Amino acid sequence: MASDPPPQAGSQPDQNVWERVAAMAEFRALLAAKARFIVPATLFFVVYYFALPVLVGFARPFMETAVLGPVNIAYLFALSQFFMAWMVAWLYIRAAERFDARARTVLEKVALEEPGDAGLRPGSE
């Protein structure tokens, strides 16, 4: 069994760098912005997703209401979940572009503070 090669000097950022990043106002603002999007989006989608079985169980006559021939509200609601998932994904992609821009700003600021640490420079991954 071969042993892992020893890490190269400078291949892992210094722990102090990560502590400084975690303490940066920009980084904390980035995490807060992500949470402001992800938590409500997740809660909305979970409620929307579980609304179908709940409504089918507790509002069956309403969900059986025919809309177009044999197609009822329950079928349309189930179909709408696909569109809702795509909408949430599209909204996340838009928000992720802003998150990425903010993350690049944080990385650039760290790279300016630590000029010898190429592992933290944007685009070095």
C-alpha cells in the first residue's frame, strides 16, 4: 500500500488565512445573502411539494374537479411542480451569478493580502 505523498509547501492555505476570510464582512455578507435566498426558496418548494398529497388527502373533492375532460386540478397541480422546480432552479442560477461575483471580490481581497498564496486567487482552481 503506497503512502500519500507529503503536501507541497504552499498547497494548502494557512489556517490564519481562513480565519481572516471568515472574519471578513464581505464573506459574512455573502453567507447571509445565500441564506436569504436558499432558506426561503427551500421552504417554499417543500411546502409546495407536500401541498399535493395533503390537498389530495384533505380536499379530495376540490382536487377531483375536472378542468379539461379527464384532467383535474390534482393532475395540473402535479404538472405544475415540474415548472416550479425549473423556476426555482432558474432563480437560483440568477442568484448564484451574484454570489459568484461577491465570492470573487472576497478572493481578490484575500489575494491582495496574501500575494504569495496562489491557491486563493480567483481562477486558480
